[in-house]
Amino acid sequence: MLTCHVMELGEPDASGRRSPVDTGKVAEVAADTVITAVGEKVDTALYTANGLEVDKRGKAVVNGETMESSVKNVFVIGDGQKGPGTVVEAIADATKAARTIQDFDVDTYVEKNVNDDYQAPLAKRGDVCTDCKNCDEIRCLGCATVCETCTEVCPNRANVAVAVPGMRMRQIIHVDGMCNECGNCGTFCPYDSRPYKDKFTLFWSEEDFANSENEGFLKLEGAKTRVRLAGEVKEYDVSDAGCGLYDPLRRLICAVYDSYTYLLP
Ligand code: SF4
Ligand code: SF4
């Protein structure tokens, strides 16, 4: 049971702002797990008591690349380092620290763990078991084989995994018109890629195409398609296998035209 103090807005202060004041009443909320996420303040006293260097604002001084503090092997991340922030920022810090702590090399990890059976890990995605007590299944999602993280962390669904006939793995395309460049996908990509800049991009208008430097494509009449690749802009009839466009890209574009028409303007 969580016991809460009931608050109400008090009188305006000198700046006109009304702060919450305790009414003296309490309310109880049934709960079996409580996760506090209320924007904690940085606990400077804890750091100084343990010999960590702090800056003028009382925040632990860290190496921005590794998040290691002035005390060797002590790492400070997220709200504990910067003050109240977002979950994404905390995870980004944690990734840096974890890589340093474990000397984690993503490429080696993938090499060791990649699964020839692409469909098996793909089928597990979105199927999350919550019956942990009675479950002895290995719940590894096989992310060394299927990543697609950028499709899941985008709040706007602007990265899409496209199944291309004849290709073993789904291919990621970026949809320019749905992206507000929040950078989330870049933060979470385990390969330090920026999918919203680096992934082959579907454009919705000539103007959007012209205003971007992303490699990508714009649908014109029928199968006629404007493509920017390696800095060059050319037009192709992608229904023609001999049109001269790099064939895997031509097939990717055709797959979008054939099976993902909802992505088109
Ligand atoms: S940068 Fe664009 S594609 Fe990436 S997560 Fe944000 S909105 Fe989505
Ligand atoms: S771009 Fe990055 S996040 Fe997206 S699928 Fe590739 S490795 Fe994963």
C-alpha cells in the first residue's frame, strides 16, 4: 500500500507562482511495486563524502565519453549526474558506462551470437512473457541477428522494417515526412548509426527531397522514381530490372510500392 499526502495549490508567491502545500490528509493507493521517477535532485553530499570531485553546481565531474568519475571505476550517470532528465539520456549514459566497464565490443558480440535462422528471433519480437516464475524458457530475443531497434524506439514510427522478396533480412527504410529529428533512433542504435540520417529514405515531396542530403527516393509517375545515391540524383523506372539502379535498392523500392503503400503520400 502506498500512502500519499494529499496536496493542494497554495497562495501565489512573490513571482505569482502557486506551489503545492500539504492539506494534512492522506490517501492510500494499492500497489505491489512502486518505481520512483520524480526527478531526483543530485545528492552532492554523497559524492563529496566518497571523494568524488564535483563542479560548482554540485554535480559529479565525469569523463563524458565513459561517464567515469574522478574516482577510478566509479561511474555516475543519468539524473544522478545531470539532475532531472529523460529516460533516454539516462540510457545513453548507461550505455557509455557499460561499454567501458565491460570493454564491450558490439561487432565481436554480433559475430559470436548471430543466428543463421533469421525467422526464429524475428518471431519472438513483441512476444514478451510475463510469467517469469513459471517460465524456464531462454528469453533472449536474438538481437545480434535481428536488431530493428530504430523501428521500435521511434515515437513517430518513421523507421520501418521492409520485407523484400528474395532477401533474408528485413531492410530498414526511413520515412522523411514522419520524422521530427528527435534523435532517439541515433541514441539507441547499437552501431552508432543515425538511422534518420543514414537509412535509405522515402520522401513524400520534391521539396522534401531537395531539402535533404539523405540517400533515398521519391515516387514520381507510375514506377518512375527519383533516387539520390552517393551524392548523385537520377531517375529510374524501377519496374525495369535493367534500369541501371543497384538491384537490391531497386527491389527495396519495389517492395515499398507493392506492399507498403500506406507509407506513400
Ligand atoms: S530522429 Fe526521426 S526517425 Fe529517429 S526516432 Fe526521432 S522521429 Fe524517429
Ligand atoms: S540502424 Fe541501428 S538501430 Fe536500426 S536496425 Fe540498424 S543497427 Fe539496429
